[in-house]
Amino acid sequence: MKLFRLISIAEGISLITLLFVAMPLRTWADMPLAVTWAGWVHGVLFLTYGGASLIASHLSGWPVWKWLLVLFLGVVPFGFLYVDYLIRRETAATGNAETA
């Protein structure tokens, strides 16, 4: 779960960077390459996030609705913060301090 948390945070930061840094640079500073590079990085990280969420849901025994919620939160700005909260709460409840 620790690896999934790291992937989630990296994906969330890439989404925030794409939306709030690269897209304004493309629009107001005429820098279309900012979106190209940030979008490429975000795309790779999102695919990694999707695969990692599927693996994490399988290993943790999540119901399908919880996996879909975690996957949906990957496309919501700042949704990764709630995913991090869910994972921390789950690992604290199970007592797995080393996987938190």
C-alpha cells in the first residue's frame, strides 16, 4: 500500500501541475510544449495509477465500488488527498504499521 500511496500522490501532483501550471502557460504564455510534456507525464502516471489501484484493491479485498471510487478520484483535482486519507485509515484500522 505504501507504493500505491506514492503513485497516487505523484499522479495527483501531475494532474495539478497539468491543470494549474501547464494549461495556463499554454493559454497565456503561448507555450504549447508545457501541456505536451506535462500531459505525457500525467498520462503515464495515470495508467500506472489505474493498474496500481487494481492491484491494491485486489490485495486489500476492496469491493468494486471502492475501487471505482479510488479510480474516479484519480481524475478529480485534489482527489488524491482523499485517497491518501482512505488508505491511511484502512492501514491504521488493520494495524499494519509497516505498510502505512
